[in-house]
Amino acid sequence: ELGLQSLTYPGNRRGWALRWSELPATLGSDVERYFERHSVEGDIFDPQAPDVILKPRTIETQRDWLRVLASAAVRSGIPVDDLVSIERLVHPDTVARALRWLVSQRNTPVTEYIKMLAVQAQTVARRVCAFTDPELAELSALVGRLHRRTSNPGDASTRLERLRQFEDPANLSRMLALSDHVVRTVRSRKKPIRRDPLDIALALAHELLLVTCMRCGNIAALDLERHFIWAGKDRCLIRIPGDEVKNGDPLHKELPPHVVTLLRLYLKDYRPMFPGSETSPWLFPGRKRQHKLRSSLSDQYRKFLQEWVGIDANPHLIRSFAHMLYTEHHPEGGEAMRRQLGHRSDAVRLKHYADPRSRAANRAYLELLVEERDKAIETIGLFR
């Protein structure tokens, strides 16, 4: 786990990054074979079987990293025709020249993104390249040097600093009562305004972040047909298979009544206002029949909190907020929150869908959240 929150590209890639069609076809073929090999689970008794099976979203990301690395290598002065194979691309000399060029394009310290390119090259080299031990050691040393030079924006000290916003009781109440306040405000307007549908959508996303503690990517990609299970009018469950979750464990979350009410309101009155929603299966429709991008939802949510609450927080911080809220009331509740957040222990892999202790942890957290939310709504005057 690298705990990355945001990865900064070195400048505008549109001006210098090459398309795969502009790189040697043999390199593209090598890259595709690499990802094909790691996308299908093979015979576990085959010594050549891949040690890791990659999800489609991960493959898309890592394929782009290799394209960026190749583009930077060419910009550094390496002839494009020299990059004939994946082994040539991730050779220590090529990687060092490419990353040195990337760093030279910015007047800032080494970024997490640049470090991730090095990590990706090291991973590919270890898995499929016939490099010597000294060459692998050279890549490892490069990754180590980059790691020491980077400042991780998601580290514990940064999160704790940002969580201090919620030590103010007013901010805490605003966060817990936010969706209720937004709905009341929007519904009370005599004349609707253009951003009402987006505000209701973000109020729903806010509640989903709070009550499920899911990652932003999973919330952005919620599919009304596959992920939602309705049991009558008042009960709704969200089920997400493990192959769509970061840690591989399925998610099974029952929504409390106030979130079900908000969900029904959004689906009936506000979701239809988004272009393409009538033919889209996504809870939060995006462009070209796709769901809203994780990055778009994250940016919109951050601005939403700034405008409505006056705090600076991204979706990932809400997981830390949930942990803070629960453990402040139940100092012994670290294990319950570990299950609620979907973290694995060091000793055993827990399947949250099947584990009754995870469902009990979910109920305990929701009971506290709803109780504190009801108290916060009584202080709704804080918003005025």
C-alpha cells in the first residue's frame, strides 16, 4: 500500500506524450502480452503462471504508465526505434533517463507519480524480464531513492492535520446534518436553480460515503441494475463483487432509512435531469453513457463541502472521519471500524460479505452515525 491520494502529471501530457501508434509495434505487442498474461488466472501448478491477476481498471492505468514512460524516454533523447521491447523500456538505463527528463520538466520535487512510474518498471522487470541481479538491484535502488525523496500527501500526519477541522463542534454538526440541510434548502426554493440536481446528487454521495465508508471509485461506479438490491420499499442493500473492490473483498452494505429516502428522492426527481440518464444504468451518469469519473466526483464533492460546510476534505478523508467519529465514542472500537472500512489484518484475509462480525460492525457504526446525525440536525441553525 502506497497510500496515494493524488498523482501529479509533469506538465500537460497532451504536448509531449506519444500515442501507442507512434511507438514501435513490437513494444505495443509486448505490453499487450504482459497484460493478457496478468488478466487471466492460469494453472496454479504452472511455475510460469502469473503471481498477480490484475483488474481491468488496473490494467488500463498501468498500460498508460508504460506509455508515459516510453514517451519520456523518447523525449530524453533515446531514439524511438530503440524501444523495440518491454525489456528495453524498463531497463534501468532507460528508466533513469526517462524519469530524469520528467523531473527536469518541473520546478518541484520528485512527485508520487514519477515514483509510481519507477515502481511499475521495477514490477514489470521482476515479472517478465531476464535481467541480471545487478540490473534488478539498480532498479530497486532507484525506487528506494525516489521513495525517500517523495512526500506522501496521504500519510498519517497530513490526515490528522486535516481531521482537526472536525474538532470544531460546529463543523462536526454540519458534516452530519449536511444532506438534510441541502435537501431542505433545495426543496424550499420557490424557483429551482440549475445546480439543484448536482447538489442533491452530491448530498447522496456524501451520505453513501458516510454510511458505507466505500471508496470514491466504487461510489462513482455504482450500477443501479447490478449493485442495488431492494427488499420492499424501505430496505435497500448495496452489493459489490470482490473483483470491483480495491482489496478484492466483496462489499455488502445495508442503507439506513434516511439514506433510502434520499436515494428515492434523487432517483425520482433529480437523476432524470442529468443528460442521458434515461438510458444509463449508473447511479451517477457521466458522459458517453459512462458513469461519472472518480476524479470528477472527487473534485465536485470537495467543492460541495467547501461551499456548504466551509471545510476542505476529499472523499478519502471521510473514511478517516468515520474512524475518528466511532473511536471517539468507542475507544475500544478499532476492530469494528477495521471491518467497516474493509481493511485486512496482517494475519488473516477477512471476507466481509460472509463474515457476520463485519455485518455486526456495520450495524454498530450505523447506530452511532444515525444517533449523532439526529443530534446534529437539531443544530441545523448553524448553517444559517
